[in-house]
Amino acid sequence: MGPVCGNFLYLHKQINVAVQKPSIPKGTRDFNTNEMVRRNYIFDVVRNVFQIFGYQPIETPAMENLSTLMGKYGEEGDKLLFKILNSGNYLDGLPEAVNGMEASQTNRQDTGSRLQYLTKHIAEKGLRYDLTVPFARFVVQHQNELVFPFKRYQIQPVWRADRPQKGRYREFFQCDVDVIGSNSLLYEVELAQIIDAIFSKLGLKVLIRLNNRKVLAGIAEAIGAPDKLTDITVAMDKLDKAGMDKVTDELVERGLSYEAIEKLQPILTLEGKIKEKFETLTAFFKDSEVGLKGLEEMKTVLLFLKDLGLKNKFDFDITLARGLSYYTGTIIEVKALEAAMGSICGGGRYDDLTGIFGLPGMSGVGISFGADRIYDVLNELNLFPEAIQSATRVLFVNFGPEEEKYCLKLLAVLRKAGIPSEIYPESAKLKKQMEYANRKKIPFVILTGLNEMESGLLTFKNMQTGEQKSCTADEIQKTLTW
């Protein structure tokens, strides 16, 4: 063995020692080609419906200034923001006492203050938590370029420093649709129609739950705790997962009196038809103007929806709170009826989110579709169409150089017609080429040998049924056209 070869082997061994096991952060996922075909199917359905209803696309950066994000998602949401360290030596300029302080030297409260102080100085940006707050920032920043009411959709990933579990990821795609610059409740109705259209196209049965933050404000007012609205809604938002006892315990911890909780409990357990719920709440809100206003708005939306004959069910759910603090009117949440999964779509009305950025009085309403959860539900229920299992619709078998030339011309014709097609790259054994088609779930195969080239009739095989027949190129093109 020569010195060059010996050195190479030595270097190779050294590199192998340093190689680490490949991994990705918890709460994130890789998607292979088949999975991406399915995800793109969801995005295509969603995008198509958004456009049919007159919404136009925008995009915003993955990171925003922390000043844009902080304080918009409530106490719980702020804790889940991924913060980005400033570039360079981010510790420069910090007072020495803070720079070298150990957490063990301080009590819990001091540690919290120290972290807040540190964050201000070492991290000025964060990954976006959702698409709504960046949208509000976008509207204010570009207000002179927009026509109001402004209808936009946005399909991009978001990040949350959450505890990973089923249906909950740290990186996931949201498909948002919002309209800003109008108070009209017709937009709430339109969003419900969009929800119904998208899930009908996806073949997924859902329940559209509706409530109004003014109704929740009225409840807080009626039980004598108007200043505790945020505490009540944060606790109520956990009712489905935690149950009434734990919600009650949390309300006590948040400072609600036992008298107020006693008045609240019958409302949280209120059941029956929508009409009966309205009757009970109208009496309950006799001294609450804001509660009655919320009921009036809810009634308007529900009457419109009743007359539109949606394919999916909808309900007025008094316990629906949605923890995000910027909602002010209608709130919406969607759940799959045939799969155990949390909310797969949600949103609501926000009256002054742009006011934080210097443009007050700009009411908006929007919803967000959780693409990753929708993917998981469709996968679990086996609802993806068979036709989208492969990006390629047809494979040309390769029999040799002459056949390759002939097939390349046919390939060009099919591709020009918009039919995804490919040719096997070498004249391997037929069994190997067929296995390739099966593993990639390519539904059709075309076999073109010398006989086919002379006759002009190609052998066209359906890989699912095993049926094969002789066809002209035009006949195959018509069969393969979507």
C-alpha cells in the first residue's frame, strides 16, 4: 500500500470517529416524496378554495422583531416564542454583574426578571408564532399600497416552543385566510363557507364550533368578575382536555371567588338546542350590554349559515374560548368528527390588532387551517385519493437505445399535455423496471418494443388491475388526462 492510500485510510478512520448520528430537533419532521405529494394535495385544495372566494397571497419573513410578537398571544403564548440570539458577540455590553450571575444566587422572581432583562439585550428577533400578528404588522407597514377591505391568504410554517405530542409540533404549516378593514359579519359567514368547502373537498366530516368573545365578556360581567375575563377564558380553553374540576381549581388559583365560580358552572355545562342556549343566556345577560351584543352578533351569523345549507355541522358552543388575547368578536374552532385530534382549524374577529402598530380602528377576521394536523387526520382515516399516491402517472419501460429515442418523443408529447411521466434510465430486466413502478406507486406503464414501434400501437398496462391493451399515443393521452 502506497503512502497516499495509507494516508487516505487514516483520514477516513479519523472522519468516521467524528461522524455523529443524524437527527432532527424534537417536534419537527422530515417528509419523504410520497408524503410531500399528499401535503401538496392539501395545500392545493386549500389554495384553490381561498382563491375562489377572492383572497390573494402574501408572504412574511420567518422571523419578526420580538417587539412585534411579545404581548400579542397572552401569558401562555409568550412563553412559547422561539427567540433568536443576536449575531456576533451577543453578550457584549451587558453589565458584568448580570453577565456572570448564577441562577442559584437569586430567588425565582429575581431569576424571571434577570431572564427578561437578558432577553432584551441578547435577542431582538424571534420565529413567528402564528401568521396573524405578522399580517397585522404587514397591513400597517403597507397600508398605502392596499385596497380595503383587504383579503389575503398565507401558507407558511410557524414555530412554537411547545411540548411535542400527538398533533402538536414545534414547526408546522398554517394556511391562513383573513380580511381586514370591515366590521361586516358577512365575512364571518364567508369564513364558515370556506371551512365547509375545504373539508368537503378533502372528504373530512367536521364540526364547526362558534362563539363570541363578547358573550364571554358578558359571562364575566354577569358573575361579577369583569376584570377576570382573561383568567376565565384561559381556564375555559382547557375545559375539553382538563375537565371541569381542574378548570375550577385553576379559576380559584387565578383569584375568582367561589360565588363567581358557582354562577359560572351552570353556564359551562349548558347544553341543548341553539334556541334554548339563546333563551338561557338572554336572561343571564339581562344586565350585561356587552353580553347581549355578543348574542345578537352570534344570532346573525347562525341564521345566515342555517339558510346556506352547509354540508358540515355547526354549533353555538358557549365553552369555546380560544386563549389568544387579541380576539374581540366571533371565534371559530373546527374539529374532525371521526378522529381523535385537537382543533384542525380556528380563528376569529380582532377589532384593533393593527392599533398596536399605529393603525387603530381596523377590524379584521380570519381563520387558520393546521395543515399538519389535517394531514395526520386524513392519513389516519385513509382519505387521500389513490390518484395522488405518486407524482408520476406513467412510466415508459426501457428496452434499449432505439426504443429510448422513440419513447423520448412520446414523453415530450405527454409532458407537454401536463401528464407527469418518466422513462426508466437504463435497459434493465423487465422485472426490475416493474418493481420500480410498483414501489413508486406509478399507476400506468407503457411498453414499447420493436413491434410497437412498427405498428404504432403501444402496450398500455394498468398496474393496479394488471390489465394491458394496445393503444395509440393519442388514446393513451386521453386516458391519462386528469
